[in-house]
Amino acid sequence: MSKTTHAQWSSRFSFILAATGSAVGLGNIWKFPYMVGESGGAAFVLVYLLCIGLIGLPILVTEWMIGRRGQSNPVNAMASVAAKAGQPKVWALVGVAGVIGAFLILSFYSVIGGWSLYYTLGSVTGDFSGQDADGIGALFSGMLASPGLLLLWHSIFMLLVIGIVARGVTKGLEGAVNVLMPALALLLVVLVGYGMTTGHFGEALNYLFNPDWSALNGEVVLAALGHAFFTLSLGMGIMIAYGSYLGEKVDLIKTARTVVIMDTVIALGAGLAIFPIVFANQLDLASGPSLIFVTLPLAFGNMGGGLILGLMFFLLLTFAALTSAISLLEPVVEFVEERTPLSRSASAVVSGIGAWALGIAALLSFNVWSDPVLFGLGVFDLLDKLTSKFMLPLTGLGAILFAGWFLNREGVAEDLGLSGGKEVLWVALTRFVAPIGVAVVFISSL
Ligand code: PFF
Ligand code: NA
């Protein structure tokens, strides 16, 4: 008995919404700015943009193509597409690694989703009003120091994710993405406008786009590459799963371009919103995961209409985080549902509770359990680094090597509607540029 019904997306548009819902999330607004700050600015940004265009985009197209051909979940899709190409079933391991990666990411993603929820409440109660940088900083440290508070909001966030996935109403959120993403973009524009009034906008622009190449090293390049995967939801089988619902007529390259542009615009917008505040208040560029939570509330607390804008912003951020988190739980649930006698809702509950439990270890590493557990890293950092810098690039490499070298070239060209010079470019990207890029970055950072 096959439990998965293979419906198709109603249109290219609703597919774009679902893929954008997965892509745009905490990675853009929370993670991208702090990685820029930790990695020294523009050099990181430019390498990141190169990784997005030359590696991320081809892999996104590849994952959708595999999904569309395999018409199944990531593991089965890889296995069946490999079998049709006369390749061994071990390629299914790419799908399995993706499911594991999604589970690990969800565990700590939910902790940050919890922060976003907590800050939504903080905006309503006026916690940020009239605060200076020290006050806002103290608010954040207070939250981080309280395991109970972190646990409460992590649990609420995960409950929401489980509830939505268990009821199988994921698709109901598609329409909401249509309204809420533009709203999020609009709020970023308002915040960028606020940044312009600080007198430090030029400094931020310079920091983001005028590279100091001496900041560049293997570590930074790997961070940029890893984040390119993270932000586009690549290397976890999620886009393979989405591709399996895709009709033959959809132009994958054009669609990928749309999703990639939206994701990139939101990330850069977040950077442009946050860095003027950092410079204006002489905050630490390398604050890490706290960065947006110690900058944006400062703006909201000191601008006209800040109360309502802050509330809207953190609500929208929470929503963006939810749509991404749902896409992380979905493949895990499908995997469990297929391999155990559990129903869909039971699978969602079991998988979600597993990720929730691991998330507890992650949140404790911000306070009572900050000791390193492995490679000198605490649980949160370990989960983050292990997935972004190791698992995602590696599974992404698997997918692209497979598509570049083991699938029939003419078949791929036909699937993607490519011919002539464009086809040659595609082959160059998928056979050489992307895999060699990933491999070199990977090896040089070891
Ligand atoms: N792409 C999401 C973000 O940028 O927040 C995070 C994410 C979602 C990563 C889904 C991986 C994934 F499979
Ligand atoms: Na993203």
C-alpha cells in the first residue's frame, strides 16, 4: 500500500510559493547577518553570492529534476532515478543523509523560532520601548540565561510545527506565503529606511559590499558555501521531495532563478537593515546568533510606530521560520511513515518529539551546559556546524555528481529545455564548477 498520494502543484506559482516558504526563513534574517559579521563583511558576502549562483542554483535545479523524475520521497526518488540510469542503489544514501540532516537542523531551528516567538510577545508588552543598547542586550542575555524560558518557547514553536504537519495542512500555508513574504520584505524596507536615518548607512553599505580580501580564508569560504546550502534548503532532500509534485511543463531553471532571487534579496535586505544599527550603537559585529535580537529591538524601541512595527516584524519572522521548519519536518515524517506502521500524524508526533528533545540539549548549551561536547563545540554550535559545513555540502555534492556524471546528458537537456551554449554551460557547471568548488572548499578547510 502506498501511503503517499502524488498530487501535483496546482500551478507553477503555488510551487514557487512552497519552495520560497521553505527557503526564506531564519537563515536569511537571523543567520545571514550574523555570519557576515563574524566573517568580516563584504568578502564573505561576495563569496556567498558566487556560491549561490554557481553552486546553489544548479543544485536546486538538480534536486527538483531528480524529484520530478523519481516521483517519490527523497530516498526512493534517488534510488529509482539511479536504477533507471543503471546506477547502484547506494545513491539512495544521499536521500537518507538528507533526512538525518533535516532532523538535526530542525532541532536547533526550533530553538531560534522560540526566540522569535518570545520577541513577538516582547514587542507587544513594550519591552523594547526607550531602551538603549545595554538594556536591549540585557533583555537578550536574560532570556539566554533562563533554560525554562528557552524551553517554553522552543516547545511552543515545535508544537505548532508538529500540529501543522500532523494535520497535513502544509499546503494551506502556501497562500499565506503569498501575502506574508511581501509584507516581510516591506518591513525590511522600512527598517532599511530607519538605517538611513542613523547616519551610519554608508558605513554599512561599505561593510557589506566593499571587500577587504584579507578577511578571506578557507574557513570563511566554507561558511559561505555552507550557508548557501542552508539558505536555499539544499542537501536535505527537501527540494527533491518538492520536485516530486512538479508537472512536466514547469521550467525548472526559470523557477529556480525566481526562488533564488527572492531568497537573496531578503538576506541582503536584512543585512542592510541591521548593520547601520550595529555601527550607530557601536555594537559588536561578531555578536553571533544574538545579532538581530540586540539590533532590531533597538530600532523598534526608538522609532515612531515601533511598537506595532516590532510586533509585525517578529510575527512575520516567526511565520517565515514556521514555513521553513515545516519543510524540515516533512521529509522526516514521510520517511518514518513509510518505514514504520505509524500513521502520518503519529509519525509527525514521534519525529517532532525527537527533534524537540535534541533541541533541549541545544538550548541548554546556551546556559547550564555550555561545555564543549565534541571538537571544542557546545551542542548548539556542533549541530549547526555539523549540518551546514559538513552534511549539506556533502549531500549536495552527491546529488550534483550524480546528475552531472551519471544521468544521460541528452535526457537532462530535454528535462531542462536546454540546447546549444546554454546546455554546454549547464554541463560545465554540474560536471566541473559546482562539484570541484564544493570539493576544494571542503578539503581546504579540513
Ligand atoms: N532555508 C531555511 C532558511 O534559510 O531559514 C532553513 C532551512 C529550511 C534549511 C529547510 C534547510 C531546509 F531543508
Ligand atoms: Na533562506
